Amino acid sequence: MHHILRAQQFDGPALNKLFHQTRHIKKALTDPEQKRALRSTFPDKSFYYLFAEPSTRTRTSFQKAATNLGMETMGTENAKDFSSMVKGETLEHSIRVILGNGFDVIAIRHSDNGAADRAAAVCDDCGFNTAIVNAGDGTSQHPTQALLDLFTIHEKFEQIDGLTVVIGGDLAHGRTARSLAYLLSKFRVKLIFVSTPELTVGEDIQAHLNERQIDFRLETKVEDAVPEADVVYWTRFQRERAGDSLAGSPHVITLGTMALFKPEAILLHPLPIVGEIAHEVDSHRQAYYFQQSDNGLPIRMALFQSILSAQD
Ligand code: NCD
């Protein structure tokens, strides 16, 4: 595990190891002494974040994860406005310049599909040992989000095999749903994709699921899927990628929808929620999206540990 570019990179044993480490870190963070000890893990390592798209959770948790492990941390959170990208510098040149400062890990978020792959190619071609982490590239992937999503599911059910997962919302443009589908395809799961026909999940994902003989189907109505689910993973309409023409936001999950859930089923969402889950659902026993978001910190700490121990 060097660059983290797509969810398909992770296999069962790698996920088990990462989740084991994440549980260990989560526990350590509750103990002041162990938390302090973690700060001396990587005093000589450094992390840079190059974010050219808005972010709250991903950037904050990457930054805090690095800080919690004692790493030097810096970056730019609005690269399209504040870095030389605004002057028209190519991503390749920006990355090459940042690499020249000797960072050990760089997380990149960009609106172009394949941006992280391009950054990794620059890194390898120029002989740098830096690891590139994809923190979201266009409509393609967001692998570290999928890792924290899967960890949250595993934390609740203690296994992934045998679960029925509903993935709904804007499946044509949402990169987190795509990465999660790839990760779930490593297990014996049943998947139900719920969306309007215009926002349905990509053919590449469907082909991948067929190849892996995953039982899946497409639905347009939430009530035709939710009663079967152990996990409902809902997503927002990606207006900035889809444009207004496809507006007609995903179905809104209300307390009425929650009443259709199996008693132990959980509702996840990568956040931000922009109306597709009614506000009153936030305090519902089965709404898990804030626990999910909280798992971003320990999973990213575990990822740093795995990346940096492989570098030495
Ligand atoms: C997601 C993203 O940026 O892809 N946000 C996140 O990182 N949790 C989801 C989204 O923007 O809808």
C-alpha cells in the first residue's frame, strides 16, 4: 500500500488489518496518556493537503489525524483560488513543486476524474517516495470515505458478509457511493441501488458487480428497497457536477421512511446533507451519520500508520 487512489486496492486482509488498527486507535484516543504517546509516532514525517474543491470533514480529519500522530502538517484548502492553479498552473507542475519540499504524504482533492492518478504518476516519474492519497477526484472515487463508511458498518454488525445495503441518491455523480460499491463488492453482500433513472449507478460499477457475481438490483422507489436493508447509505444531489437540468433531488428520508427500517438497520450518509434527510431524523436512534463522520479521524490515523510504516 503506497498511493491510495481507489477503493479496489483494498482486499479482505488489508481491510481487516486497517479496521483492527482503527479500533485500537479509537480506544487509545479516549485515554489521555495513550493519546499523548501517539503524538510521538511520526515526529519526522510531514503531510500536505492540496484541496481544490470544498471540504469540511475530509480536510479537517486528515489534518487532525496527521497532527495526532505528531506529523508536520500544512496545505491549501482552496487551491483553485489561492494556489498558482489560479494563474493556470497545471496540476502536474503544482504537484511537482509541492513534492520538491519533501512531504511524506500528500492528500489531493480535485474536480477532475483521475487527478490523484496524475499526481501519483508525477511522483513516481520524478522518483519521489511520497504517497499520494485520493481525497476525492471528480465523479470518480473517494476511497478514504468508503473506508470509514465500511468501518462504520463493520463496527455495527461485526461483519460485512450477509448484509443487504441500499445505496441511494445521486449515484451518477456521487464518488463516495461508487467507492463504497467497489469496497462492498469484496464481500458476499446484496446491493440495492435507489435513484431516479437519470441518476442511476454507472455501467462500470454494474459491470464490476456482475464480474464479481454480486447480487444487486436497481430501484427507483425508496420504499421498494428500505424494508430489506441492514444499511441505507443515502447521498445528496451533486448540483455542482450534474448542473440544474437534472435537479429533482433524491427522495427525502423522513421519519416516515425511518419507520420502514428493520429495527437494527442503520442510516448512513457521507455528508453534507442538503435536504435529502429531514432534520428531525438526526436524533433518530438509527441515524448513524455523525458516528460515521467521527470515524474519519481514527481511520485516517490508521491509514497514515499503514502508509508510513510501508515507506520505511
Ligand atoms: C463527499 C465528497 O466530497 O465526495 N463529502 C465527503 O468527503 N464526506 C460527499 C459530497 O460532497 O456529497
